[in-house]
Amino acid sequence: MTKGKTKWKVFLEVVSTLQWVASFLFLGVACTLLMFYLMFTSLWPIPTLYFVWQVVDWHTPERGGRKTTFVRNWRVWEHLRDFFPIKLVKTAELNPNKNYVVGIHPHGIMCAGAFTCFSTESCGFKELFPGLTSNLVTLAGVFRLPLFREYAMFTGLLPVSKKSLTHLLTNKGKGNAVVIVIGGAAESLASAPGVNILVMRQRKGFVRVALEFGADLVPVYAFGENELFKQVVLSEGSLGRRLQELFKKIMGFAPCLFVGEHMGILPYRNPITTVVGSPISVAKHIKATEEEVDHFHKLYMEALSKLFHEHKMRTQLNETVLQL
């Protein structure tokens, strides 16, 4: 993947990717520890004022956040894109006069495809889908971490809470694409090269949201997402797996035992092709029945399976079986 690139370009890609990985793994904890440390120094007024501000600003993430074009257009995201590289592929038109609930699969270890394609401008989402605004939603706990919450909101990340989704699909007009990593933390525990296990059958909340607000459903598959890290996948029922599940239940995310290349945290240079499927038309049903939810959930799973099998050969990866 480095063929034809200058040493300087390769260096920039590595540094950009390392900063993204470090931010994903450590920045939230580091910001929290820093603010609490400063509370016990002569600089205590700074964190005190910030914490007061955070309380006053507590509900901003659920009201659309503070997305900034400046941060989403940082050159560092272009270098991150080129490291793998990551490509966004359009298969159908998305009407900007509608809203969409976009489900992206798989989670992988760090959602590289989801973040790069939908939370930065490096993959050309606006050019491919003019008139649409993408909003990637993630764990609500992220927005309780001091300082880190600001950074997350600047990239357009928002909490995957009912209030947040309601705001995006009702108070911001049309042309909104709410991107949800359906499998979540549970799916990350099954992430491994050559494996395509999705946590889908019992995940129906996103369908209920789409029905409640009349937002069309759009399946997306990020081919190559599971190829970025090797992971020790613990067997179901083992002590280690039970501890992972307990941690996930308490903290909201799963502690994956993964390794990459070089320093162990740098992802492997495997391409990611994020393919956006055709929309599934959804009429508004404020109080949808279980039968209606099951019907559209089935349609979504069928569309996702079709998308996977139609495009898996184009990616030149060993992805042949999809387990839903």
C-alpha cells in the first residue's frame, strides 16, 4: 500500500493514523485525568470553570452538537484515509428531501470506515450525496468526558440516544443521514480477519426509530473493516468472554484483545471499501406494531445480505460468508 508514495507521505499517513488510534483509545481518559489533576494545583480555577460550563452545556450533544467544517476538513483525515486506503462507494441516489437511518456494518475494532466516511469530509460524502448531512452517532458516555466531548462534537459525532435521534430526525428539517453502527460493542468482540459475524437479529431499535419518524433505512457495509487488527476471540461461555461481557454491560464498550503491526496498535494497511446500499422506503408509523417492526427488519437484513454478496468480489478480500 506504500508503493509509489514518498517517504514523507508514508510518514504523514502513519502519524495521522497513530493520532487517530491514540485518540480512540486514550484521549478521553487522558483529558479526564488531566482535568482532575489540575483541580489539585494552582490552576484549579480552569477545570472548575470548565466543569461548570460542562454542566450548563450538558444537553448540547443531544441538540445537534457543535459540528465544525474546519475540524472535519483537517488534512490529517486525508492522510488517515490514504493509509489503508478507505473508499466510499455509492450504489443508489439518496433524495435530499428525505431523512435516513443508515446502518453500517461491521463494527470492527475501531469503526475506521464509519468514522472516516461519515464523520470527516475526506471520503467525499457531500460530493456523492449532495444535499445530505451525515451524523455518526456513538456511545452517550463519550459526551460526559471533559474536553474530549468537545473534540467529538467538532467532528460531528453525537450520542445514540432517543433525544439525540429525535432532534436529528425532527428538528433539523430534511436531508439528514443518521449513521448507526448497529452491532455496537457486542459485534466488536467477534471482529477478526476473514470473519463476518454481525449482531443483527435482535437489534431492532433502529427500525423502530425509522418507523416513528418516517426515515428511510439504508444498509452500508464496510468491506475490510475486520481486516485491520488481529484479535483473540474468546469462546462463548469462557471465563474471559464472561468478563468481557460484564465489562461491556457496566461500561458500554468491550475490552478487545487486539494487536496490529509495528507497535501493536497501528492497523494493518488493508483497504476499506464502504458501500452505501439502496434506501428502503419507510412510511411514518408513530406507534408501529411488532409485526411492522419485524417486517422492515427482515427487509433490511435481506437488503444488507444482497449488498454484501453483490460487492464482496469487487473488494478482492476473502470475505465470502456473512453471518447475521
